[in-house]
Amino acid sequence: MERPVLEVDGKVLPLPPRDLLFMNETWESFPKNGAGLLALGTRVLQLRGRPVIDIGCGFGRIAYALAAKGYRGNYWGADVLAPQINWLQSNLSPVLPNYEFHHFDAMNDRYNASGKLETEDFRIDRRYASPDAIFVLSVFTHMYEADVITYLKEIVSVMDEKSVIYATFFLSNGESRRLESFKQSSYPMKYVLNDHCSYFNADDPLHAISFDEIWLREVLAELGLHTAAAFYGTWAGRKSVLSFQDSLFLMKA
């Protein structure tokens, strides 16, 4: 099958090769799923034309969704996955010159075990300071708490009072634990790392990792962030909700 393209405002956007897609995505599904994530995001955040930062941009779900919605501001996507970043920078950026992709070669047990850098080395390009939005989707769900806090500190350093973080988590709370006890959860967090962190897969903790919601909100407050909105996902067994993971929208307190 010939690889399809996405046509946006007279521009022909090539789609990534199939072998660069993951999370069970296909050429047909990922533009639709990206649009759905963006639609949820714009319930809270506003795109005023200021920069957009996309941490864990992967193969470009949010980048393509933004382009399809007509966003032509400055976009900066970063990921530990070199093949995806190299392809996007070589193939999408020439069509959308304001969209830049950065490879952060950090070690991650699940996604980049041979990485040469540490999480503490992560820096956001200051040309993208005071962004309208910082997307961190399906990133903290695969990351230990120390790394989550390190990333958040760097994100906060480029925010102003109008910037909004749109981040997803697996949040452990009374409802998720109750649903798990009834075997409703897609990811029962059976394995305990500490008193506020548990995970799904004994052989691969970063497959899906959960944080206690009370603990996390205390950490966010210490970082100077407050929750502007929260949408809980279906992963725990909830019905009639908007996404799979739990979505938090964070602003400076």
C-alpha cells in the first residue's frame, strides 16, 4: 500500500513510515487520535499564536493535529526516539518550517536504554519560552517520579501566567482502586514501588506507572503549579469519559 499523505491548506504533509508508528497506531488512526487529544486540550488551553512545546512528541500525533487545525506558530517537539525525530525533522519540517523537532538522547529503560544523557540534562530551547501550551502526553505514564519532577521543573522555568501544561497520568485514587478491586481496570497496578507509586507489569515497570493523586497534587503545589482542570480516563474502568489516560491541565499558581 502506498503511504498516504495529509493535505492541509494546500500543503501536502507526508505521514511517517508505518514502522515508525507505535501504540497500535495506523496511518488511518493516528491523525484521528491526535485530533481527539487536541480537541480535549482546547477545552481548557487557548492557542493564541504563541509557541507550543510537545515533550514526548513521538511520531508527531500532536504536530499533525495542530497543522490540521491551522496552527502556524512556532512548535518545538522533543523525544528520546531518534528515528522518529530524524524523520520528522527531515520530512515534515521542510513543509512546515515553524515546526522543529529535537532529539533528546536520554536514557530510558523502556524507550531508549542506550541513551547517553540523563534527565537532568533536558533543556527547552528558550526561543520557545512563554508558550501557550506544553503537551506532555503519555510521557509521565512511563517515567519514575524523580524524572517526572525534573521534567516539570524545566517546564515551569519557561512558563508564564498564561501557559498551560496538558499532561497525562495514571492517577491512583479511591475510585481507581475501587474499580481495580472489581477487576475493571485495563492496567491493574498490582506492583508497589513505594507508598505513592505502583505499576502494572512486574517485568517492565515503565510499561504503565501510576502515582497517588494526593501525593502528586502536593508535588505540583511545591513546584508552583495548580490544576486548572482534570479529566479522568477509561484506563481504570470508568465509562463515558473523554480519553484513556487521566488528563491534568496545570498552570502557575
